[in-house]
Amino acid sequence: MNTLNEVTTDVGLALLAEQQAWVQAARDGASWGETGHFLRVEVQGELDPERVRTALDNCLQRLPSLTTALRAVPGYHGLRQFAGEGTQPLLMTIHTLEEPPSVVEQRLQQWYARPFRLEEGVFVQVWLQRLEAGHWQLLLGVARCVADQGSLMILLGELIVAYEQGPQPVDEEQAQFDQYLEWRSEVVQDEDAEAGKGYWQAQLKAGQGISPDLPERLRNGIERARCRSLPAELDAQMIVGLNALAAEQDRPVEMLLQAAWWLLLARISGRQRFTAAWRHDARHDYEFFAYSTGVFEKTLPVSVNPDMAQPFSAWLNLFAGQLQEHITWQEYCQDVTPLSLAYGFSVQTVFNPFESRGLKWTAAPVDAAAAPFEVVLNVLMDSHPVFKGMRLDYQPGRHADSAMQRLLEQYQVLLASIVANPELASGQLNLLGEQERGTLLALNPQPMDFSAQGLLPAIIRQWAVTTPNAAALMVDGQPLSYAELDQQVAQLAAGLRAEGVSQGGVVAIALPRSVAQVVSILASWQAGAAYLPLDLPGHKLASS
């Protein structure tokens, strides 16, 4: 009797579409700066570099998604991922000598510019620089193909704990990214898969698949360039007002801010219906994965169609319903952002300054890559979550710095207008600050009152009295005086009135450029009517 021993081969897990895109970018020769997320950490106090290294090694043991192995498996298309099976040690660059800021920045740019070699399997890299006595700069970098921006915040928290308390044991109960992938692979093939696919197709159709087109956009700009950022400085009173309004509407403040952002773009671009991009972190929806590292952030298309005649509160409620549906169906989204989604919105978690055992840690994200969208508004929330501020990222090859500064200012004016009167029609909410309003008014001369002079026919009649023989028109080199012009106009106006033309009427004129045309226009006005020109070039008049 033969005994068959079943051998189970681990074939790993498929990459998400977003992971595949970053793998392809690496194969195309992208640098570390272009394919990574980065967090700049300032540490005040005397830091022990080797203790930092030990703490980071411990973190990688406890966060297996950061030591993922990517390799091909026979019978499967593309690479597969194996959490925790990477064999490469942590790559950490340490500079303990104080150097001029220009030298430090030059080295950092060289560090960013290094090629990202996928075959080396190194997905976490660290830069530690001593700036001066008691002041260190730590730069944490993770490859986008294995982790998102939120993962960096989790890594930093784990690093601080391991640095202060020593290496921590592996938590077998901690949810991991591979568990999310396994669950998701089942969800996308369940009985709701067709309905989910249809939902996202309907979303793109509802927004007509187009993006708002800002009037200042540079048509021949560079497509991909390192993004630039503009922080928005909101005063405490504005933040209090936004939080109060969000509570009154029973909506999260970040949802209110997103609805206002899309309303602004609709107002400026003139496109009330369009499709935009929402960068959403699934960790906010799944408590089990709240502290897991991996690629949980995804791009979801949102259809924007605010009714400008309705109050902002109505648009907010409509939009809130859409986002809730998005959260329900998010795992069925295809992950690939359509190329037309040029404008985005994102919520980013910021790190609150932390002090312990003589060290003060502060951190801020650094984006050394090209912006994922032409323009993206980032709302900054801490882990509680409390609204802390905003940042606008944009591609300088497509949008000028001055235009983006103006856009951010208009957004802040709109927010102030919403807080002041959320029931005002969306199309009537103010977008212009006092400075911009003054600039626009300065472009035009001061208004002048011509009412005392009367309308043009009356002015011509006055000239016919004061300068009757002066030339009013030239016809084939022969002058037509004001007296002659006024006489012809008066005769035709009387004829029009006799035919029933009166105040508020319309006189159709199908004449070439000639004296007769001028006389007909003036006579129509004198009779109190408007004129309708029918001599449009390239158009034939319909016979009646």
C-alpha cells in the first residue's frame, strides 16, 4: 500500500494593483526618492545611534510586512509577496560628525537619488544625522510597494517604545497585512463581487470620468516633477468654527473639509459634474487592522455634482452618503486610478510631539517623489483624531506657485463663508478675500455715470443740434453728417413704431455692414427695442 504525503507549497499572496504599479516603477529605473514614503524625525537630546539600530531591528522582527520578500512563483503571473521572509538586514546610514546644513542637504539628495533595486529586497532604509550637540535628524524611508504613509507613523511609534524600553516581544495576536490580503482575496470573489464592480462603474459614469480643469493650469507643463507643498495656517477661531459646524451637522470635520474642497474646484473650473480622487486608509474602517503596517491606503473615485442653488449643508449630506457607500464597497474597487483623476483629497495622520527620558521627538512627512495627482489637499489629523491643519501638494510643472497660493487662500475664504452661513446657496458662498477683491477691482477703471447724457440715439440727436454738419459716418469716401444720420434714424424709428414695435421688443436685422445697418440699429434703440443681428458669418438664414 502506498502512502501519499501531501506537500503544501507556500505560493505567497498576490500584489495589489497599487503595489504592482510601484514594482513596475522600480523596474523602470526609479530612485529611492521616487518609490518611497519618508518621515523626517527631529530628536532633541542625546541619542544613542546603536540603540536606535537595535530598536529598528526589533521593529522589523515585529512588523513582518516591512521585511516582505517579492519573488516569482511558477504557475503565477507576476511577483508574489511573502511577509517576513526577506533576508536582507536593515540598511542604516549614520553620520555622527556635525556638518554645515548645505552639506547635509546635498548628501540627503544623493541618498534619495540612489536607485531602488528591487532584487536586493531592502524595503526599509534609515538615515541618522547629528546636526549639533543634542540635536539629531532621523529619516525613515519605506518602499511604497510594501507599505503606505500611515505605516511610517506606526513604525515610528514602535521605534520609540523599543528605544526607551528595549526590544519588545513579537505579539502573535497583532493583525498583519497578509491577513488583510487573504481576507480581501475572498471578498472580491464573493456573491457581491458583480454588484461591487457595477457600483464603481456607476460612480465613474456619474462623474462623467472627467476632472475639473482649473483656468490657470499650464497646458504644456512637465507631467512628472517632485511635488511642492504649501501649508495652510488656520487660526484657532477658524478651527473651532469648523469643528463646531461639523458637530452640528453630525459629520466628521474631514468630511466637511472634503465636501468644501470639491465645491471650490467646481466653482472655479465651471464644471459642476466631475470625477475626483479620494485617498482613503482602510485602517480607519477595520479596527482589527488599525495598527498594522502594509498598503491599506487606496484611491477611490468620487463623483462630484453639487447643486449650486442648494445650501452647503445639503451638498454635505449628499456627499456624506456617497462616502459611506464608498466605504461599504471599497474592497471591490480596482485600485488603479484612472489617468483623468488629476485632483485628490487625503487625510494624513500627524505625529504629536513626544517627550520622554530626556528626548523630544517630532516628525513630519517628506515627499521626495512626484505628486500622485496634479493637486491634492491633505487634511492633517492626529491620532485622537483632532484636526491640526492642512497642506496643499501640487506638481509645479502643471501649476504655478502663485496660482496654488491663491487657490489655498480661496479655499480658506470659502471655509470662513461656510462657517458663517452654512445654509447659504453653494453658488453664493464667497471665494474672494479682501486682498484679491482689491486686486480685481484695481484692474478696472472707476465706474462713471452716463445716465445724464442719455442713450446713444439721444446723444446723436444732441450732436445733430450742436454740430449738424460734422461727419458722423463715411460712406465710400463721402461723409454722412450728424443731421442727416439723425433724420434717417428718426424716420425709421417712426416707421417701426407704426408697425407695432414698442418698449422691450426685438427687431431682427439681416443687413451687411453698411449705413443702413447702423441706421436700423439706432432706430431700434430709439423705438425702445433691442436688435437681433441675423448676418452671422458662415450661417444661412432659415427661410420663413
